[in-house]
Amino acid sequence: MKKGLENDLSLILAVESSCDETSVAVVTKDHDILSNVVATQIKSHQRFGGVVPEVASRHHVEQILYCFEAALAEADVTVAEIDAVAVTQGPGLVGALLIGITAAKAFAFANDLPLIPVNHMAGHIAAGEFVKKIEYPSLALLVSGGHTELVYMKSAGSYEILGQTRDDAAGEAYDKVGRVLGVNYPAGKKIDEMAHLGQDTFHFPRAMMKEDNFDFSFSGLKSAVINTVHNASQRGETLNSNDLACSFQEAVVEVLIEKSLKAAEMTKVHQLIVAGGVAANKGLREGLLKEILNRHLDLELIIPPISLCGDNGAMIASAAFIAGEKNIFATSDLNAKPGLSFPEGEFSF
């Protein structure tokens, strides 16, 4: 490990391989993205209707060295200019995580560089830093294929879950609904487009809207959509797919907005960061902006550009700068933690 760099990190190379995206990025401490190479596997998994862990791992093995080389070349920096290596430790698919971690450890060891372990979800939140400096305390709505969480951040590097899904994540529900609507995986973008062409004629349930907590539930909504489609098929009826998509999305978005704004008011934060793959959803973005204005809330909405909503190395680098300031470094025995999560607890504000 290079000496004296723990508190003076200017340039970080970061690796992300938690699921089906292999990514390596080079980012400066001023959050200038010099490179952010992403090798996607979407086409490989489409035929299965979802991510197959073993297939994902094989693709990571095939792409990881290319991503390293391309990221350094695109950034136009030498290895000697890199101050630290960051890598996603979890959560994610264990095989996929191990490939990124092994590559990052090898690169760090070979070049005598410090290694920074990063929580994948902290990375999604830190992607907001590319839009505007996060001010603490702050609140984040994390919405992706595997997670739906409201996270309170008292200070930089502090993460506490206020609420989370009790069953399906929002992105997971999109993909499962997409199957019955004939939409290829991943279904989120297409359902969002269809929703803007339809009307909320089915009025699907808004689960846990009146509960005195910040948890979510999308399994019942998913089942309601699937049952509606199957029942119509058995009767020989044809339903309007755009209306189904709109009704489904309206139910998801309304719950996400209500819970998020309620949490923001309770915690008295002035910023709400929306992060994760579902943060790219146009309906969610539009709905949050509209409700913040309608309710005259003193709340700034921070949403990363669509290119940084999905899994990518740049967000891992952003979170790594926070970890580095807290002297969070790993040794050569760093291992994957597929179930890595933020702490939960009781909150008083």
C-alpha cells in the first residue's frame, strides 16, 4: 500500500461487478469522470427472462481485463497516477462479486495501491454527487431490481434504513409484470414508455400506503396485474397493454412518492437522492417533482443522469472517496459479502 495516501486520494480506479454489468471507472476527487467503461450482459440474459448467476460470472471473466485496459486508456492516465483501487464488496451475486474483487485485489497488489471496499448501494447513493454535493443529513430512495429502501444519512458514510420492501423490490415487480405483458427483460424502460401512452383504468392496489412505517410491498400489486391478465385471457378478452402498464406504474410510483416525502418531512432533510436502476423511470421523476412543488416542500431532488442510474464503476469510485476519508481500507483477505446491507434500528429525530 502506498504510504501517506489514505487521506489524500486524488484519483481512484473503481470496479463494479455485482450483477450483470462489468464496469471499471477512473474518477477524480472533484468527481470528474475520466472514464466509465461498462460491458453489459443484457442480451445474454434476455433469453432467460432474467439474470442467470453462472452466465453472469462467465461474462465478467471475459470482460474484466478489457474494462481495466479501456478505462485507463480512455482516462489517459498511467497506473502510477492512480492513488487507490475501489471495488464492490456486496450486495450482489457471489460469483460475480468475487471476479471483480479478485481483479481489483490483483491490480492493487501488483501496483502497491490501497484497496477500498464499497457497499454497492452506497455507490448508487453516491452517484448523486455527480449532480450536486450531498448535504447532510440527507435521505435516499434506493429503487432497483433487488432493492427498495429509504436510507437516512446523518453524515457522510452513515447509512440507516428507515424502511424497505417486505417482498419484491420495485424493479423486480417491473420485470415480473413485463413477462405477462410480453415485454423482454429488463422490462422497466419499456413499461415506462407504455405507461405514458395509457390511462390508469384498472386502479390497482397501493400496498401499505396508510401503514405507520416506511416499508414497501409490491408482491400483491404484481399478483393483481398478473391475475387480471390471466383472468381476461381465460374469458377470451383482450386488455389494453398500455392501460395495464399505466395502472401498474401509477400504483408503484404513488407509493414510492408518498413514503419518500413522508420520510423527508419527518427527518427534516433538505435533499432527497433517488438512486438505482428504477431512478431512470420517467414517471417516478416527473411524479416526485410535481408533488414537491404541489406541497411547497423545502426539498431538493437529486437524481443522477440516466447513464449513472444503472450499475457502473463511477458510482463506486464516488462512494470510495467517502470511505477513504474515513480510513476504510481492505487487506488482501477481502471477500465478497452477497448479503451486505445497511444497519437498521430505531430512529428519533
